[in-house]
Amino acid sequence: MEFFRYGNEEKEYLAKRDPVMKGLIEKHGHVEREVNPDPFSALVGSIISQQISTKAAETVEGRLLEKAGGLSARRLDELSIQDIQQCGLSFRKAGYIKGIAEAQMSGAVDFDSLKKLPDEEIIRSLVGLKGVGRWTAEMMLIFSFGRKDVLSFDDLGIRRGLQRAYGLEEISKDHHLRFRDLFSPYGTVASLYLWEEASNK
């Protein structure tokens, strides 16, 4: 099991930049989030997880893993859309996963080479795939590529964390841009604390 890598340097930077973030870091300590360094299987997992609970997603992913014998592009490309659907997915999601496998096998997208690209280029490559929007691509940047400066405007948990921590009724695009600049170059580390705050009862 691997976790997102960051340490005192990033936390101290954010604490000096912003007293509210300093308070969140002191309150929550070192926040750990699991990552999947294999971008292909991480993207498949992300597609499965869209709009369903974590527990349901784990069940579906387990079934798909068992049926395919692995979550590699080659293994999934050998399955039909119907085979994938039988694991508990909608026809649309099964088609997305099949399409991602075909894109890797044909060379239309080389997931390994994406690691060398800047963040926005990775996002552009991924959103060209059916079923992948900007939010999914941004989560890939964090949880597969380990990029440190991602603060997603489209993530409900981050927005909720900002609202709770900063006493805001809503998060506008302007708010988001200001927070992104404030936390840069460690927007992802700030995101970890905002998620923690959002989920903290």
C-alpha cells in the first residue's frame, strides 16, 4: 500500500502562507491518502467509482479483477462490454472501460508516458477519453501521478472543506482561483486537509 508523499516542508509552507490552513494542519495532524501508481488501473477504478459508494465500487472492482484475471489493458481488452457489465456496471460505464483499454492497446493513449507530461497536458490527454471529465483527470493527477499542486474546483469535498474552514456560504470561481494561488505549489496537500475537514464530524 502506498500513500501520497509529502512532509514537513509542504506543511510548514502552507502554515506560513495561511493561518486557517495552519489551524487545519494542527487539528488533523499528518493526513494519509492511499494512491495507486499504475495510471491505467487507477483510471479504471475511478470510472467504476463514479456516482456509487466506496463499498459498492470495491465490490465491482473485485468482480472485474476476478473475471479479467487482472486490471491490465490487455486483460480488459479481451473482455466484451457485456462481460464487463456483468460485474455490476452500467452499459455506459462498461463501454468507457472497454474504450480505455482499447486506447491503451492501440497506442492512442500511452499511460506510462503521461507521467512525464505537465499537469494540464495530462488532463487534456485524459479528457479525450469517453467517460473522463476534468474532475476524474484531476483525481488521477493526485492519486496516481502524485502531483502536488491540484485544487479541484469540481470536487464537492474540497468546496465543502473550504466553506467550513473559511466560513463561506459558497465557493465561486473567483474564490477558487484565490485559494489555488494561495496554496500553490502545494494545492494537493491543502486538498488533503480540506477533505479531512469536510468529513470531520
